[in-house]
Amino acid sequence: MKDLRFEKAMIIFAHPDDAEVQCAGTIALWIEAGVKVTYVVLTKGDKGTQDPAMTGEALARLRREEQLRAAEVLGVEKVLFLDNGDGELEVTMEKRRSLTRIIREYQPEVLVTHDPWMRYQLHPDHRACGTLALDAMISSRDRLYFSEQIDQGLKPCRIRRVLLFASDQPDFWVDIGSTLDKKMRALGQHQSQVTQWPKWEEWLRKRAENAGASQGIKLAEPFKRLVLS
């Protein structure tokens, strides 16, 4: 993936801001190289606040707006919102069917999502999102899975490269030295979230420094890479 010989990528993530926290530097690099990126946001993020005056409905509207602004900073081509409740995402056949349809419609060559096997991952949405995304990746490639979609004119999609973020077993690092500032500008659009994080910019830079240290990279984003036949 370092040579960027692909044209379309899809990022499937649980909450507005997850992509910016985990992989916006990589996304910015890809988009600058001409890759078309589609975001799929699985939940509304309607519970992520400590503000006693904020309602879930108002927060969901705000976080959608923030996500769209962050995507615009990066140049993401399309943002799809599936509007599941925050903390309520479950692995079901209907959700897999829905994601399979989206993958078949947009035909990404590369998929990026949460690592569902990260040890001690506490957030149920992160676990569920990674599982759903990978399950849908498998079902999208064979025409007899959800065959009504094929009958309706969609084509199978065989994704051969996957990057899992928030993994405790990374084996692939992307140098984001040229795009960290853009990542910070994108994450900064999520004001409902970052204002709750003390010194978030300092934290984000240190995180990138720590991620790249073992590889001799000044600033990096780490992933678990899967290459499928």
C-alpha cells in the first residue's frame, strides 16, 4: 500500500471522530495521491458528552455536522451515516447485509476499520464495528451471499487489502509527518469531543511519535495489515 497503487478505499468506523483519531494522517496521504475515500459511520455518537444540558438528539446533529466538516478538511469524497444508537451497535445479519450492499455499491479496493480482536477493547461499538465490517467484506465477494443485491444489479466486490486500526499487534506503519497538521485540523472539527480532552493536540502528536518510534519514523499511524488472496 505504500506505492498507492489503488484508486478507492473505504473507512468503516463506529463513531464520528474515530477515523480522525485513528487514521486521518493516512487518509490525507491517500487523498493527496488521488485515492477516492468513502466514510461509513455506523453510529450517531449521541451519548458522547459530559454536558448536562446536551440532549442525545442535539448531540447527534452536532456530531454529524462535525464529521462532515472533518471529512471536508481531508477531502473525503463521500460520508455515509447509518445512524445506529451510540453504545447499541450489535452484530446482526441485517447490519451485515446493509454493509455488504454499501461495499458492493462503492467497490473499494482497500478497507480500513477497527481491529475487533484487540485485547481488552472495552467499547462494544468498536468491537462490533470491526466484526461487521470484516464479515461484510467476506459476504460482498461471493454472489450467493445476499443474492437479491446481485439480482438488483450490484456486483460482487473482492477486497484484497485491509488495515485494522487500534490494534495491539501492528505490523504496518504509515509515515504521517507531512499530514499530521491536516489530521489535527480535521480532528479539531470535532469540538464536542476534543474540548473534553485536556491538551488533545499535544496528546495526538505524542501518540504519533510513540507509534513510529520502534520503526525509526518520527510521526506514524500503526495498523494490522491483512492481505487476502
